[in-house]
Amino acid sequence: MNTQSFRKFLFIGAVIVVVLLVTFGLVYKPGTSASSNPAIHLQRPPFVGIANAGVGLPSPAGIGEQLDAEAGISAYYKSPDAITLSQVRGQFRTIETETADYIIGSVPVPNYIENFDAHVYVHKAGWILAYYLRSDPTSKILDAKARTINTTKLKTVVAAIAGAAGAPFTDVTYYDFRYPNATNMMLVAEDGDNGNDFMIQLPSSYGYFDRGWALLYGGSAGWFGVDGINKAPQAWCVSNVCYGTLTASELLPDVTHTIVANSDYISSYGVLVLTYRVP
């Protein structure tokens, strides 16, 4: 374990004088290195759902029902211009459905094996939506190999499709089809090169739907720990990348928890992902 000890406190939604982020108060001790992103707002794609019927949005019969039935975490983008499907067809590893209006299939994620392929829906009207299945942990989206929380695997895939279509890609919007009442997602990362632990407290005033984690480890073994307990054996691991979920009892609200991302080599990188609802 890295001998540089430090503490970071993440108070979700708290109002603190030294707050560094507006929605999430992220307080660092001097010299610490944990990083987080501002709260990511979750918003249902406007082209699915009964509420959008008859408003001219592209919603082929069954697409909304299919996504609600099989999709979990997703990321989507709307091009300002129409998409020529033949321009993006070559990005797919496999195609499940193809019509004159849209394509659904799987698209590889750069630097990852086929297990991480994203399911992608592309409509000629300009919509691109990438998602993982309901059975996949939300933390599967985290790009641990890139050692950053500024992007995700799904965002990378959407950007690749947009690039192939010649669309001016800007950013994605996230939505988890499993949790329609969730309003936000938060990522907190720790790089083992400069330490390997941080502390976090979740306020009980928020509702939590998913507590996940991802880990990139060096050497022959790695672990993602909470309060001194190793959680890595519960995860899917291959090629030094692991991801998994935590139970509600393992990350109770109103309790200060110590999170550790470690390995038998110092270059570990761990990310905690929280999906929740703001009252």
C-alpha cells in the first residue's frame, strides 16, 4: 500500500464554505489527488416514451419498448444534421437490425476486448445512443485504462459514430433505463501513483439506486476495498481491469467510508460511481 496517507471527503449535495463544486461539495486536504466530476444529470432520450408520441421525433415501433426492456446505462447525442447510415455501418462489429431509417448493433470500444462492446442505435434523423445491458453494472462504462473520468466507454463509442457520420460531436447525455427516477450520476477517481484512498460520506436525504466501482491494477493482483474489506473478488476481471457493484449495506449513508484502490504494483486506478436521486 502506498505510504502516503491522506483523506478526501466528498459530501454529496452538502453546503460547505470551502466547496469546490456547486452541486457536490468536494473538499481536499492539501496535496491530495482524488478527483471527481460535477453531478451528471440523467435525462431520458426524448425520442422514446409515450409522452413524445405525435411530436415528430423518430421513434420507430418497438424501439422505446426494446430499450426499456434491455438497456441499462446509456449515453446519447443528437446531430444537428441527418446521418447517412451507410457512412456509419462500418463502425459496427455486428448488426442486429437494419432498416432504411436506423441500425442497431454492437460497436467495439478502442483498447478493450469484445466483452466491452457497446450496443448502439443510430437513426438517420441524427440520433446516436450507446448502451450496456440491464444486467451490466453501471461501472462498466468507466474507462479505467484511460485513467480519467472525463470520458466513458459509451461516450467514446458515440463520438466514433458521430465522427464517421461527419457530425460535429460535442458531448453526450446519460440515462439509465433501469432507474427512471434517478436524477444524477457521480464519478470519483483515485490514482495509485499519488495515493490510493479517499473518504466519502453519502447523505441519507438522497435516494441511491446503484453503487459501483471499476479498477485498473498493475502487477498480478488488484483490489477495490471499502472500510478495509476487499471487494474485487465479487467483480468481473480480465486483463487487469475489474468492475463491480457494492450493496447498500457496504456503503451506508451518513457514515464516513474509506475507499481504497490498490494493487501489488503502485499504478492502480480506481473509480467509484454513484447513481442517485436528488429530492
